[in-house]
Amino acid sequence: MKKALGFGLILSVCMVQAQEKMTPELLWKLGRVSGEMVTTDEKSVLFSVTQYNMDENKGERNLYAIPVTGGSPRQLTTEAGGESVVHIGAQTGRITYLYKGQLWTMNADGSGKKQLTDEKEGLSNVRVSPDGKHILFSKEVPIVKVHSTDRYPELKKSDAYVFDDLNYRHWDAWEDGKFQHIFYAEFNNGKVGEAKDIMKDEPYDCPQMPFGGSEDAIWSPDGKFIVYVSKKKFGKDYAQSTNTDIYFYDLQSGRTTNLTEGIMGYDTNPAFNKSGSRMGWLSMDEDGYESDKNDVLVYDFKTLKTHNLTKDWDGTVASWRWSNDGSKIYFVAATKGTEQLFEISGLSDLNKFSAKNIRQVTKGQFDINGIVGQAGGQLIVTRTDMNHAAELYKVDLKSGVVNQLTFVNKSIYDRLAMSKVEERHVKTTDGKDMLAWVIYPPDFDPAKKYPTLLYCQGGPQSALSQFYSFRWNFQLMAANGYIVIAPNRRGMPGHGVKWNEEISGDWGGQPIRDYLSAIDDIAKEPYVDKNRLGAVGASYGGYSVYMLAGVHENRFKTFIAHDGLFDLRSWYGTTEELWFANKDIGGPYWRSNPPASYKNASPIEHADKWNTPIMIVQGGIDYRVPVEQGLEAFQLAQLKGIKSRLLYLPAENHWVVGAQNAIVWQREFFKWLKETL
């Protein structure tokens, strides 16, 4: 018996050793799954998978269908170029999809493909009207003459921009005087009639730039209205405001009505219930506060009243949708270091609605990322955890049980050694309980000592949940032999509205102390090598690394900062979304009594204490945190004689989008850690 046990133990150890560990190259071989929609008969789910070709440095996106009951998926498209589903015929079941800027149609099994449109400029963000007789779509419209060739047509070889106002650049592009507008046209047998711009000559965008899509413009169920989202502000007003509104365009009269006038924050994601008697949307209250509590609001067309369903619920909503029959609402929100599915019931009489009608449906060490659609008593969702990229799952709405539907990456994960992910609770300097995720190497041995990384989250008010990133990938970090601690420091949603709000105006204060509490807490463990601690992060996380470099009192041996804020004065003078700086920093630095943040919370003010090796990563077309921030930090480290490295990515924005650039990023990341930790 002892021999059998010994042999079993040896065999299990050999099996673990034989398993592969995550590498950057393997990470980019994973299929990226995204839900499209549930078919009208509720029997199948359409989804897409993007596979990256590293040699060609691009991704290929194809459509698939899988029965709701499970089974093998059927690939519907194979053509080069990405497809996305626009509409499914209620009677015919035929799928209308967008491919290379044109509408196509095919049978539910992928057969009978037929191109419907042949529009010269192509179509984007298309929606088909309920009766199928019209479509709406977006395209760019030149409104303001900014470029020199528009102002002086005879100077065809000139290349100059002329601005009289903000916002002169945004995210990763300079403004060119063109704006995204919504158009609608008759749609008959694939032929698009004369298109009408419902926004006319307005210098405003819909969809919202840079991340808005087809969710920003929808049809009313009776097809008489187009409902769209827009921030109708220009110049400095645009740069300093988050006040988007929801507009109703009447096709018959041509009149536009602002439904959310007087609601001063973001209003987004409008959607009607099945009957069209109500419309819901997500709404924030405070203008200029992009991370304000996000609530579900419902407008009742019979009573002409708006009801805030989540105002008394202590959380913030990420995404939402109506149930198929309109009797309930489902939403996704951060809670206790994860993102879960919630249900709102009791909608028959909104005047009597109570937060008691909100219940959490799912629980577990995973994230529900988004809702694809409903099939009977189940919701189809996407789900991740720190060891697994997104796949489709079914949620039983009564029990909350979650079952996997797609297994796109199973062949890779079956041979991959997984990391243990553990919840840890840390006592902060002000006596609060802070949740942190700890990710261990797949072959973790508590008798050994490991180098340990403090992960600093960006946002600064983004959830640190069970997400799966293709850049900041904890599974990959752990596979390279590092323990990772990722604390839910002040400012993150999922721990109550107050915790979420406490970072505003205090970037360099309690949140930084929370980070130090986290690393000090785990450093007490015998398996953590206290002489090999590092801190890494991007955006506010990069800022956090810069701050820690000046206040860590020799805790850390190395740092990596990606697109971090180093000098808050120069950042205020060059960033584009000024509402963010006004809210979080307190306003401009030139006031007679400037906000204390410029002195207390600016990493440059603590740079005299820098003495630790640091790698700085900077995107060349990052206009949120412009290139000067990274260059200033690198130049300082070099002139102080600190071992330092600059990874400059001239074609990347605030993220790393290019496949081969991402591999370079990851190789340099681990090369630096190997050298310094």
C-alpha cells in the first residue's frame, strides 16, 4: 500500500512537471471569444472568435453558432476579415451581418451567403428597423475646417492643423474636423435609399468617441423613433464635461427631443422593453465625474416619469439588459473582487419599487463579463477568471448555477499548469479590511522563497476582479516564477460607493498606503523573499509605481511603470479629457491657491528619493497620459545614475494593441525582472 501511494505521488508530481506553463507566445494563441446574440427561437447562440496571426501581426475574426443545450459549435464564416452580427430574421432565421463595411445575409447554418449592399463609403454601427424597411448607420461628416487643405484647397501638399479651441486631440488621434453622425435610409432588397443625417451640421459625435459603438443608437420598437446618445458640447465645454444625453429623433416630424435634460452626468446604453412601454438606460449624476455611481434608470411612457431603480443599492452598474418579457432587468456589477450577475424584479409598479427587489444571482471566484442574451430560464454570458480567458456560459436564473457552453481554448488549458488564486484580507493603516488577490506559481512550494510583485491597478476607479488580460496577465507572471499580490485598494468598485469614491482628490494618500499595507502583509509569509519585491502597473498603476519609487523606503528592489503620470502639472497641460483632472486632482495648477495634489501627490515632487531600478514603458500616441510623462521619468532616472530602461512604443496608445508589440512588451517585462529581481 505504501508503495502504491508512493508511486501515485511520484506520478502526480511528474504529471505536474510535464504540464506546460503559460508563455507570451502561448497567451496570444488563445482564441478570444465574444458573444453576439441569441437567436430569436432561443435555441442557438451566435458568437465570434478572434485568432491572432503573429507573422501577419493581425487578428482574424469569424462567426460561430452553438446550440443553447451545448454541443459542437458550427463555424459560419471563414472569409478573411472580421464579421459581426446585425440582425436575425424573426420569421426566416436568416442572419444579417456586417463584413468589410457591407451588409451580407446567410442561413442559420452559414449557407446561402449573399451580399446585400454595395455602399461606396461602407457602413458601420448598423441597425435594422423592427419592420426591416429601414436601417440606421454611422459615418464621418466634415463639419469644421481644421486641416490646411480644407482651409486652403490650392495648397494640396500642405499638412497643417489650425485650432481655435479644445478638444484638439483625443485618446490616440488628432481632431480633423470630422464627426460621427447617425444616418437612416430606406432598405429594400439590399438596396439602401437616400440617407438622411439626423444630426445635420452639429459638431457632435454619435457614437461617442473613441469607444462608442452600435449601442449608442437604437430603434424604438414601433420604428417611429431613433434613440441616440451624444454629448452635445464643443471645445473647452466638451473637454471638461461628461454630460452625455439621450435624444429621441422623430422620423415623421424630424424633431429631436432630449429625454435626459437636467441629468448632468453620463447617460448611456438605452434599451426598450419588449412592448416599448418603457425605456431604461445607465446614468451618472455628477458632471465631470466619469466614475460616479452608475445607476439603472427607467422611463415609463404611460406615466411620463423616470425611476432610479438602483439609487439605494450600494454599488455601481457595469452593464445591463431587459429580460425577454420585460418583467425583469439583469445587470453586471463589481462585488468583493469579482463581477457578478444581478436581477431586478418587482417592476409592475415602479412607484412602489424598492432596493429589496435587487438580488445577486451568481457567486464564485470568477467574473461575469457581459450578458449575451436570454434563452428561457437561462442567461448566456461571458465569463473569465485569472486562469481562463473568456468563454460563453449559461446561468440558471433560479439557482444561479453557471455551466460552460463553449470550450474554444480547452486544448491549450488541458495541458497547462494552473496557478492557485487565493483571497487574502489585509488590514489597512486606517483600520479597514482590504481584499487582495494572491496568485501563486503553478508549481508553488511553500517551503521555498519566491520573488513577489505588487500589482497596481489603473483606472483609477476600475474594478480589480477576476479579469483575464492579454497584457497584464497574472497567469503569465506566476508562470514565470513570481507570486503576485493584487489589492483592491481605495477607489475600486465592489466594496461600496464610499470606498469607490475615496480616491478622488487623494491619489497619493490612502491608496498608496493601501499598496504598502498589501506588500508588507504578504512579505510576512515565509515563502516570500523580502529582498526580491517589485511593483508594476499602468496608467494610475504607473503613477502608483512612480509614487512608490519616492516613498517606499527601500521595500522594493525593482519597478515597472507603463504610461504612468509623473508630473501632474505638465500632465494637466497636455491631457485631453480635462474633466478627469479637474475631478481627481482638483483643477488647474495656476490658481492663486492651487490644489494640494500638485505638491503632495505628484511623483516628481518625491523624485529626489528615487534610488531603485525602474523600467518605463511609454506609448507614442497616448494622449491620455502623453509621452512627456514617461520621458521625464526616464531622464530623471538616467541623470540620477539609477539603472533604468525605456521601452518606447511609437505606434501604441494608452494600451498595447499590436500583436508583435505585445510580445516585445512581455519579453522586455520579464527580461527586466530577471535582471533586477
